Amino acid sequence: MKTAIKVIAILLTLFILGIIGIVIFILSMVDQGAKIIVEQGGTYAMGVETTVETMDISLTQGTVEMDGLNIANPEGFSTENFFSLATTNAQIDLNSVNTDTIIIPEVRLLGIGVTLDKGQDPSNYNQILENLARFESGESGPADPSAQGKNVVIKSLILENINIYVANMPGVSLLAGDVAINIPQIELKNIGEEESMSAGDIFNLVVKTVLAAAVEAGGGIIPGDVLGELGNGLAGLSSLSDMGVDVISDLNLDSVMEQVNDQLGEQLNDATQDIQKAVDDVTDDLNNTIDDATDKLKGIFGGNKDEP
């Protein structure tokens, strides 16, 4: 009898351990799948390798934790990466998991670092901005692999402790690794409510928000030509308001992109007027030259210069 009880106890224990193992395996697959989606979305949007160290999703508690996200530099740069993110914490509305749209009340991105490296021509930020422009235009090749699946709405996306670094910039005393600008916090609200967003869209949103913040806060610290290049690159991208995103920050980020667009429009108008004036001047000079040549020819052949 005792032997039978022991056998049953062992079988029950093995059964329970088996169930636990299956659950752990399923959760690990969920974590791995989410990690792959994030990495694919970042790589697709940014045009450079994007990696995540760890991803931990708790389906029972509705929490997501991600550590060690890195967006690599384009090839040839000496600095370690273009963008880094230490930790991400998110809370999922469990009631929305079985619906078409998953609601995420809050996401916190803690410890963001961006390195502006001018060590090559074009710079790393110019190449990244060009890649984002191709992403927004749909010219990045096949469809975004992270765009498959349910719609996601993020009520509040908080970016905390943003550090902008500079490297390989003539005339700047800061060395790579020195913080040029620190931005304590930016909050973006209502993400994905007007239009569904993929992981690639979120990367695009976060990176251009941080670069717009660098332009707004970098006056007198980051060289003017770098700020100008950043502004020109951002002008080719959709504004935050166009994406249906509200910004809560001491920095007026949307105005940065709008002002750059206005400035580019004025520069284009000025350039068009200059070109037209140059064409008119050349035309006048050419007409005068033809008239002078005609008079000389008439004199040479004995004609009357006053005759047509």
C-alpha cells in the first residue's frame, strides 16, 4: 500500500513538474517571439542591426520588461552604437489581450543614449535619418516583418534620462562618452489610436523624438552645422502631430520640425527667385550680345545698321 502511495506521489510530482515545464517553455517562447519582433522592427526601420539582451513577459501579471536594447552604428564608425536603451517597463491591459487591439496604459523607456558621430561623411545621424525617410516612404524593401499581428495602442510612452553624446566633431572639446545634453523626460501620448503602429513605427517615433529634442536643447552646445543637418533630416519626416501623437515636455518638439519645414520652404522660394533672376540676367546679356553681333555683321557686309 505504502509503495503504491509512493508511486502515485511520484507520478503526481512528475505530472506537476511537467506542467510547470510546459508553462515555462510557453512563456520562454513568448519572450523569444517578442524579442525577435522588436529586433526585426528596429532593424527594418533603422536600416542597421538592432539587438535586445533580455525580454521578460508575465502573462499573469500583464507586465513586460526589456533590457539592453542597442541600435548599431552604420558601418565604419568607431563609436560603439548610435542608440542604446537600458531598461523598458510596460503594463498591459489584460482585458484587451483577447481583442483585436491590445491596450498598453504605460511604457517607460529608462536610460536612453544617442551618439552623434561625425567621424565619416555622411555622419551616422545623417545615414540614420535617410534610413528613416526610406522607412516612412515604404522604400525599405519587403513589408515590415514586425507589422504582423494585433493592433497596439500605447496610452503613455515616457522617455526618461535621455543623454545626447557627441563624437569626432571638429571644434568640440567633448570626447566620446561625455554627455553633451541631458533631457530628464519626454512623454508621448495616444500612440496608435489614429493609426496602427508596428514595432518599426515605434522605433521611428522614439528616435526622431529624441533627435528633435537634441535640436531644441542643443543650441550653444552642439555645433550649428550639426543642428542644421539634424533639422534638415527631420524636415523630411512626418511630424509627431501628423502621427496623431501628443507631446508633453518642456521642449516644443513639434515646433522644431514645423520651423525647419518653414525654413526649408523659405530657402526653396529664395533659391527659386535667385535662379529666375540669374536666368533673366543671362537672357538679357545674351540678347545684348546678339544685337551687338548683328550690328557688327551689318557693318562688315555694308548693310544699314538701322534696318531690321
